[in-house]
Amino acid sequence: MLNYDYLNEITGGDAEFIAELLGDFVSQTPKLMEQIATALAQGDAATVGAAAHTLKGSARAVGADEFAAIALELEQAGKQGNLADAPDTLQRLQTYWQSLEAYLQERLAAA
């Protein structure tokens, strides 16, 4: 679920720094996903794109590449102003987040 080679590379293998990055990601992600969901419900493509862009960057920063790829789909939909498939994409993102968050919570508890 995480690209540990990347994570170790950017942190120098510092377990405390990795835990801090993952903790920040876990705390910020639900807020961004809620922002995306609210903007989507309002038909606000620009906000969907902007929030998804932030989420994608955060995911990439911790090596959550698959999660970032789904966020990129939402970002592109928002930037293109085409939200037709965005509800399904958001659902995939939320489903993936459930397993990713559980995985990260386990990692953080073990740290």
C-alpha cells in the first residue's frame, strides 16, 4: 500500500520522521476528502480539482501511489470541469482510504 523505498529515501530511513509524515497524512486526508465530497455535491469543479490536487500531493509524499492515482483522476475531472464520473471515482477513493487508513493506523501503532 505504500512505496517504502520512496519513503525511506526521502526520510533517510528515520522511523520517527516516517511516523510523523504518516500521522500528518492520516489526520489531513479525511478533511480533504470531505472537502472534495462537499464540492462535488455542489457541482464545484474547481474546488474538487484543487482539493484533489492537494490530496494527490500528500499521498505521493508518503508513497501512497495507488491512492494518489485515484486522487489524480478527481483532480483532472475538476480541472476539466467534467464531474460526470467523479462520484464513482470518489467512491473508489473512499473505499481505498478505508483499507489504507487501517493499514496506516497499524503501522503507527507499531511505531
